[in-house]
Amino acid sequence: MRWCCSFPRALLLVLLLGWWGRSSGFKICSFKLQSLNSTKAANKRVMYTLKRVVSRCDVCLLQGVNDPNGSVMKHLVTKLNRDNDSYDHQYQTVASRSLGANPNDMQEYVFLYRKEIVSVRDRHQYEGKGFARPPFMVRFKSSQTSVGDFVLVAVNTLPSRAVQEIDQLYDVFTDISKRWKTETVMFLGNFNAGCSHMTRPKKKEIRLFTKKGFYWLIGDHVDTTTTDTTDCAYDRFVVHGKSFLKQVEPGTASVFNYAKTYQIKKMEAMHISEHFPIELELKSSTHLPQATPLLILLSLSAFLLSGLAAL
Ligand SMILES: *[C@@H]1O[C@H](CO)[C@@H](O)[C@H](O)[C@H]1NC(C)=O
Ligand SMILES: *[C@@H]1O[C@H](CO)[C@@H](O)[C@H](O)[C@H]1NC(C)=O
Ligand SMILES: *[C@@H]1O[C@H](CO)[C@@H](O)[C@H](O)[C@H]1NC(C)=O
């Protein structure tokens, strides 16, 4: 009688381990919000959707947050961390100060990250000129990715100055490589790199295109907008260096149409943002081949147990 019941349990374990081995990529997301302030955060549906989107990511950059006293992000983190069983993760934030020229339109960059998976080594607010909202950079470290130590640079350009601001990201890159002695850098966010804000001929004025070693992972043909009337690749990931590029799981850089996945009406999605989130996966440091012998061993013991149960 005892044998009979341990078999399904062992099988469950095997299945669980198999699932874990497959879905262990390290997900990085970026979501440009439409002015998330305390008024909007009072809307339960908005916060529930945000929680669902962020909870899929190991690191998620939010742009367009207007939360000077941090109460909105505190609320979101509380929601994210409420479900506290072994399959959920505990999130933490690292945020820039309020940025912008217009006091009525100040915004922060906020990274939410799973604190048991990734840690913050350093952070820096770019102080160079030429940005409406200067990029905010965070140096992360995670033993769960094969890349280990990397810098994420939050970007949200002014639409009318998108070309100049994207070009100046090259200066930000130079600043980082001097400051932190690393070139493992990824830019992410709303570049406004599409439609009338960045036309194709303008690419030759942008060093992130003309200099070698920068890889654009969301193509020009991709639509990162919510509305049916626009078809623009505004939101992007740009990675520096072949070695970092190789750590990105091929084919994972994409747009997450949460409205379709969660069956949310377009109008409701547009209230959250005119943009959809973008995401990609870094390769995990736990390679499947290492997990395979364990899987075989467990399958074998499950098989033996079932044999014994039959006796
Ligand atoms: C939040 O933004 C909306 C629309 O942009 C505005 O009407 C409202 O006053 C803002 N609330 C706060 C607390 O700033
Ligand atoms: C934070 O600011 C908002 C308005 O922007 C206000 O409603 C809220 O009470 C403040 N919270 C704290 C903890 O100060
Ligand atoms: C969640 O679980 C962890 C580990 O068991 C514990 O340290 C933490 O206090 C818990 N958090 C909450 C909000 O219950």
C-alpha cells in the first residue's frame, strides 16, 4: 500500500524537474507605462494586470512611472510578494530620481527584480547633457545566468529628439565602460525608434548603428504599440558585444501582447499604456545536460518503485 502511493509522487517530481529544467531562462522585460501615478494605481484592474505582467520577469524595467514618494511601487511590490509559496518570488525595486524638464511631467525609471535570483551591485544616474530624461543604469549580478554580471541601461527618449538621444547612448556606453570597467551592457526601453521619430535614413546619424558591436534585438518591422492604427518599433533592446549577444536565448526577444493573452479589451490596455511590454531571455547557468542524469535516475527509481508495487 505504501509503495503504490510513492510512485505518483516520484513521477510528479520527475515531471516537475523536467519543467524546471526547460523554463529556467532568465527573463528581462521592459514596459513603458502611460504615466502611472497614485490616481491610476487606485484602479485595481490596472494594478492586477501590472502584477501579472511583472511576475513573469526576473528583471522588469518600468518607464513612465510618476511616483515621487514611492507609494505606488510599494503597493505593486506588496501585491507581487503576497503570494509567498515556494513557486513565487520576492521582488524588490531600484529606482531613479524623478526626471524631466517639466514639473508637471516628472517620471522615474524603476527596475523590479527577484531578489533571490539577482542582486544589485551598483547604480548610477547619467549626468551628461542632451537627454530629457537621462538614462539610469544598474549593474546586476546573477549566478543564474551564464553572463553573471551585466549592466542594464534604462532609456525613455523624447519623441521629438529620439534620433539625437539614441545617438548619445554611445556616450553613455563610453561612460559605463570607464566607470565600471565592463562592456557587458544592454540598453532597454522606449527608444521611440520607429515611425516618424526615427526614420530609416536617420540610422546613419546614430552611432548605435554605425559603430561595431551593438546588436538590436527587436527588429524595425516589429509593432510594440497597443493601437491598431500604429505600427511602430518604439521599444527596443540593444546589446553590446558578441559574448553578451551569445548569452541571449535565440528567438526570445519579442513583444508580449498581454491584452490577447489575458483577454483584456484594447481600450483597457490603452489606459495602461500605448505600448506593449517587450521581453527576452538570457541563457540560464544551469544547463539541461547537467540535469539530465538526475532525471534519468529519478525516472529509473520511479520505474522500479512501480515494479515493486506490482509485486
Ligand atoms: C495622475 O495623472 C492623471 C492624468 O495624467 C491626472 O489627471 C491626475 O491628477 C494625476 N494624479 C496625481 C496624484 O498626480
Ligand atoms: C504619496 O503621494 C500621493 C500623491 O502623489 C499621496 O496620495 C499619498 O498619500 C502619498 N503617500 C505617502 C506615504 O506619503
Ligand atoms: C516569505 O517567505 C520567506 C521565506 O520563507 C520569509 O522570509 C518572508 O518573511 C515571507 N514573506 C512574507 C510576506 O510572508
